[in-house]
Amino acid sequence: MDRGSVYRRCGCRDEATGKLLGARCPGLRSRVHGSWYFSADLPSATGDRHRARRGGFATQNAAAAALEALASPAAGPEPGLSTREWLSRWLASRVSLRASTSRGYAAHMRSYLVPYLGGIPLAALTAGDVWAMFTAVTRDEGALGRPVSAATLHRIHATLRAALNGAVRAGLISVNPGRHPGLPGAARPRPQVWTPALTGRWQQDGWRPAVGVWTAAQTAQFPAQVRGHRLYALFHLVALRELRRGEAAGLRWSDLDLDAGTLTVAGQLQQLGGRLVAGPPKSDAGRRAIALDKTTITALREHRTRQRAERTAAATRWTETGYAFTTVTGTPFRPDRMTRQFAKLVAASGLPPVMLHGPRHGAATITLTADTYTSVLPETARTAAEHTAALLFPARRPSSRRPASRRAHRRLPAWAREDHRKRRDAA
């Protein structure tokens, strides 16, 4: 195998030709844009060679380490190899993992697998050792006042099982001792709709479900209350079109066709070690085309106009990244910052609390499944999108409304009042 090369690239395309910009992308001047890749010639079993390209690494060093691990000779039987050494070697070899998956594996190894199993020779590791580890983790973490849930135990087990399966494939052990640890069942928390009764309970004593879901009326109320906020289009999209947080952060203007009324989910932004990493959607099913209703198209057009004004105001401080949702200087809006901003707006709205994915559940209860098939049934998808918007934002009927003088006055949040004052003064 040749020494290979390490380089950085992104998924930006030329707006005119649709071709990848590659190394010509101006956004690569920013350290948070794109991700690191390596390329190398690999020998095949027939003696031929083929070019391997793998990417998605957060740093140049991570890509170089993965290239080095790939260049290392295949592991043979090593009686003295410890479980700790194998776990480290295995993780370094998993060059195609998503950033979030790699981070989860590393956390499980650092906090649980290495402290409890790392000193045991890999060839001597038994199912009893694995069972004892989970028992000790449950006991020790509980004694420290931070009990480990059944779901977390299952995720730890998934990491260990994958690593030991790799040891079996490498010929280091003949049987995976972590196949059947006998863990308790892990029930996924069921979403609960914020009915009037549950809302009253929350208002009285602060109770909240594990996963709260807004009703259709509550889902519609939130965008109405944050109208005018610079990220209104973001929350409108999350509420109506069921985007995940990382998908919204990774949405580029090139993924949107506002004239045709479609949005293509082609990637996402994730945070790894304080850095933003661009990657593919969460799953193959995550790559999808979504029909947009007229209210969403209008919100996105208004957002694009606002962003262009921010670019003009920022002048030389602006970094062109191509993302739809950015800071006032053009850099990507971080997913964790989206979550914090959403939580503040929900608290100010007086609505019962939900996580940022909460509006996705609310929209899912009223969204027709046809809107995922825009390439097959475009008209059906567009009609479904309009029906969803109509359920959340029914047409107003002026004749049935009371005179303005008799309507109850609803006090706007502080940020909205300030925005209204600035527009009034500017006029």
C-alpha cells in the first residue's frame, strides 16, 4: 500500500453547474467547514490494487491515525493482548463510523469497558467477566447517586459486542463472550401528548413526562408566538416538516428548491469534541425529499432575505458556508445552540415543555406519510404538505372575529416587543 494522503473537503456544489466545489470551496477557509478524508491504494486478494477513500473525520490527526491503522499489518493471534489494547485498536480501525457513533463508543470504553475489563487478557475474557462488569457498573454508579438506566446498559453492551465480534473476525478469539449478558429489558420512553389534564399537572407541581408531545393546537401556537425571531423559519420547519436537529443545522440552500417546493435532506451537522462535523443523515431512510407547503416556503424566503441583509451588514466578517441557518456572520448555527435557543423560547411562550424534537412528534401525528415520496407522487406529497399546514394554521375568517377593541390583548415576549420597537423606530 502507498503512504496515502490526507485532505479536507466538503459537500458544497456550484450553484450554476451543480458540481462539487471540492478544494475550490471558499468555505474551507473556515476551520469548522467540511471534514477530513484520507485516500490510499490498497492491495486486493487477487493482487490488484484499488483506491480507498474514507472520510467524515473531525480533525486531520484523526484521519491520519485511521490511515495509519489501515496501513498496519493484519492482526494475528496475540496471547498477551489485553482487552484494553484490543478496544483501542478496534476503535481506531473503524474509519467509516459516524462522528456521533465513534464518540459514543469512546465514551463507553473510557467510562466502563476499560476500567472494568481492560486489564484482562483478551484471550482469557469470559462471559462471567462481562456479567460481573455490568453488575459492578450498576452497583457502583448507583452508590455514587447516578444510576445507569437499562437503555444505557444496552448501549454499553452494543459497543462491547461489536468490539468482540471484531476480535473474532481477526482470529484473536473463537467465541464472543459478550453475546448474551442477560441485561434487563430496556423500554423506550413513550411520548405523551400534553392533554389539558397533563398540562394542568405540570402547571401545578412541575411534573413532566419523559417525552412530552404538543397537541396540534400547541404546535401551531409556538410558531405564531416566535414569528419575527431571526430563526423563525428553523422552528417552523421543525414543527411542520419533522426535521431532526442535526438535519436542520446541516441544511444548505442548495438542498432547497423553493420554486418547486421541495427540500432534500442530504446531510447533517454533528458536534464532536467541541467541533462541528458534516456527515450523512442518521440512516439511509434519512435521505429523503420533503414537500414544502406555501407557509413554509414563505418563511424560508423571508429568512433568506434576512440572511442576505446580515451578510451585507457583516461585510468582511461574513463567512460564506452555504448553510441555511447561520450566525450573523455566516458560520453554521450549532445544534446545541439551537436546543438552548428553543428551550428559552418555549419557556417564554408559556407552553408546556418539549425537547427540540418534540414538535417533530407533534407534526408526525398529523402528517400524511405520502409527503416522503415526492419523487414518486409529487402532487400527492404537495397536497399532503398543504393539508398539514392547514391543520396547524387554519385560514382566518374576519367576519367571525370580534372587533379588535373587544379582543383580549396577549402580551408579546420581550424579544418580540424589542423587535417591533426597532421596526417602528426605523419607519
